[in-house]
Amino acid sequence: MYTSGALLLSNDGDFIYKITHPKHEISKTYNVTLKGIITPKEIEELKSGVIIDNNGEQFKTSPAEVKILKIDKEKNTSRIQIKIHEGKNRQIRKMCSAISKKVLALHRSEIGNINVKDLKLGSWRYLSQKEIKILEKL
């Protein structure tokens, strides 16, 4: 399984709490490659929330924004984009498992208004003051 994407590091605990705690509803956007062809019914299940296990407790995820990016019938894969605001441990993988789909690759492309589209794999950058101010206002 391949995982990549945006990760925020900070020594400001209050800032990180505000970005990561579900009650603040900061969206995280993931591009997900799945084994198999996803169906409209499965997309609707993800959109309305699915039951996952979170540290031994059954948990229904909040509604997610989901769209199909690509279906490859020849390779028997689907690429979808999922936008959530919760971020439980391994939530995207568990959500996909709940609809009987295996995640082949997972990429977090955005956290709030911060995206990593111009960063090469393994590289990093500082947030701009503008990005920090926008995140603090969310």
C-alpha cells in the first residue's frame, strides 16, 4: 500500500489542535486508488457515512464529498477523491474497506486551503503567512 501527501508539522499545539480536531471541520482531501470498479451505490454509501471501527468502537463517519476521478476497467481499478473533516486513524482505508474495496494508493492532496500539488515527493516547504492566517480563521 502506497501513502503520500500533505502533512503539517508544528510546535504550536493549539494551532495543530484547531487544524486536526473534527469539531473545527477543517477538510482533508484524499485521492484514492482502489482495487475494483466502484459503483454508484458504493459512492452514495461513502457520501452518507459508513460504519467503521475506531479503537474497538463502532463509529459512523460523517458525510463525505466523493467524486470519481477515473475508472480503469482494463486494470480493474478506480480513482476517487474523498473529502472529509474527521481524520480518525486510517479512516479513509476503513471507509473503503466498509464498501469492500481495498486501497492500493492513498494521497492526501489538501488540508484546508493548503495543497501539495507543486511539491515533489519527499520535499517540504514552510507555510506562507497568508496560509497561516487563513487556517487560523477557519
